[in-house]
Amino acid sequence: MNEVSTPPSSRRLPRWLAVVAVLVAMAVTAWFGYRHSQARLLQADQTRLTTLNQLAALEQSVEALRRDQRANARSIQDAAATNRVLRDEVLGLGQRNALLEENLARFLADSAQNGVQAARREEAELLLSQAQQRMLYAGDLEAARHLYGLAAGVLEQLDSPDYLNLRQALLQERAAIDALGPGIRAQAAQQLTQWVDALDTLPEQSPPAADTAAPWWQQLLSPLVEIRPADATVLIARSERMDASDALQIELSLARAALERGDSQAWTQALQRVDTWLQRLWPDSPARQALRDQLQQLQAIDLRPTLPELGSTLQQLRSLRAAKESP
């Protein structure tokens, strides 16, 4: 008997089906792999874009600090120019003293009494002028008080009734200067030093929030993990905090320089930038808020307060001299 043979097409059909299934599986695997790689590339692009934005912001901050440093350098140059002017004025005062000595000799030759009074009047005017310059340009209250005391001693030696109002004006002017105490700049410098020392007492982390209705898993992990609220404005990375601390020290140096030269505008601007770095370095807390309040009080200080009495005695003395010298 002849055996029934299986057609070749019937044996090949399962093989083709297996090949097609393998190809379909490979295509699906390739599609999913492609989607995964695209997602990773998109995430990498977003991360790179975020990094570039942060780098650009940091470069802007550094450029702002450089501009402030250049402005401070220009201010220091202006202060140096002012000092040179003051030195020239001191030389001029020395020359004026020499002229006073010549006038004294001439006055003594003409009339002893009139010459002595004129010399004392000139001496008082010189002392009052120097005291006013020490107040306006250098803010040196101690030297101004000493010069005013010398001028008061000179005026006491003038027994003419015409100088009675002048001595009264000098007493009012000295009382106004004595009311300033050690001086606005000295007080501001001391307060700023105390404020800087208080920075060491600030907590570097926010206090834990009291929540009696915490979830069971948080209560279970509380002995192991301490959960604190995060402040997005506070720098966390060590490198960022180091750069921010350096920037804070630079701004404090700029504030001290502005205080030395009596620049109220630069003083206020530097303290405003210090407040910005304070909020970036330490999280919100009652201690930080107290320091911010103190910083606002320092910003409101006028480094060159206006005294209505300042220069009144010198003005009256010059008016009196002009009246005596007029024919």
C-alpha cells in the first residue's frame, strides 16, 4: 500500500507563522525602545536647559557684583580726591595762619587793644571754620567739639557787648552737636557689627512644624526621619551657599565703605542687597525676621544729618566783622 504523503505547503505554514511572530515581537520591542530613548533625550534636554538658565542667572549676579565693585572703586577715588582737597585747604589754612600773624603784628603796631580783639576774632573764625569742615567732610565729632571749645575760649576773652549774641549762638550750636553723642556713623558702625555677629545665631534649618494629626506612616517614621518644610528660596547646595556667603561679605564691605565716606544712598543700596542674601542663606524664622527688621532700621539712618544750628555762629561772626570793617 502506498503511504499518504503530507503536502509540503502544510508543513511550511507553521514555520512562516513563527517567523512572522518573531518579526512582530522585534518590531514591538524596537518601537518601545525608540519611545524610551526619545523620553530620555527629552528629559536630558530639559535638564540641560534648566542648567543653562541657572548659569545665566549666576553670571548676571556676578556681573552685578562687578558693577558694584567698580562703582565702589569710583567712590573711593572720589573720596581720595576729596581728601586731597582737604589737604590743600589745610595748607591754605596754614598760609592763612601766617597771614593772621602778619595782621596781628600790624594791628599791634596801630592799636594794641583793637589789634588783640581783631586777632582773637580772626582766630575764632578760623577755629569755627575748621570745626564746620570737620563736621561736613569727615564727620569727626570729637575734633569738632574740641575746636568749638577752643573757639568758645577765644570768644570769652572778647569783653565787648557786641559778642554776647555770638557766644549765645555758639552755646546753642555746641549743645546741638553734643546731642549727637558719639555720632551717627559711629553708632551705625557699632549696630552693623552687632548685626553681623548675630548672624551666627541664625538656625540653618526651618523649625519642624507641629502637626498633631500627622499620618500613621509619618508617626511611625518620626523617630528615624525628621520632616521639615522646605523653602524654595533658600540655597541648599554647599557650593551655592559658599558663593552666597562670599557675596554677603562683599556687600557688607561695600556698606562699611559707604558708611566711612557718609554716602547714604550707597549705604542703603548695599544693605538692601545684604537683606536679599540673608533670605537666600537662612530659612524663615523669628530670629531672621528680627535681623531683617534691624536691617531696615539701619537703612533708614541718614549718615549726614542736617543740623540747623551748624555754621550759625560762623555766619554771625562774619557778619559782625563785615559790619565793623565797613566805613
